[in-house]
Amino acid sequence: MKVVGIGLAIGLVLALGAGRAAQTFLGDVSFADPVALVVGPFVMIACALVASWLPARRAARIDPMKALREE
């Protein structure tokens, strides 16, 4: 989740910069849309949690001695 946090921080900075650039081209666009800046990271965090939780749950169900014997 540390990598996800770093990626979200970098993405947020880039999104604000891209929003500011879009505002110069499109006058009526808000560069810091609060809904998009809050919902987007929450969706990314939820996807990362599911993507890491499912394999971890499957790995936790395996008996360690059985896994070591097969290796």
C-alpha cells in the first residue's frame, strides 16, 4: 500500500497540473474539481486493496509445510 500511496500523491499533483493546463484552454473548467479529486483516489485504493487482499488470502490458506515440501 506504500506504493499505492506514493502513486496517488504523484497522480494528484499531476492531475492538478493537468487541470490547470486544461483551464487555460477551456475557460469554464475548474482545475481542482473536488469530487474527482476525492472519488478517484478512493476508487484506486479500493482496487489496490482487492488486488492485494485476494492473493494474500489464498496464500494464507496454504499449509506452510505442504508448500515447502513441494518446492
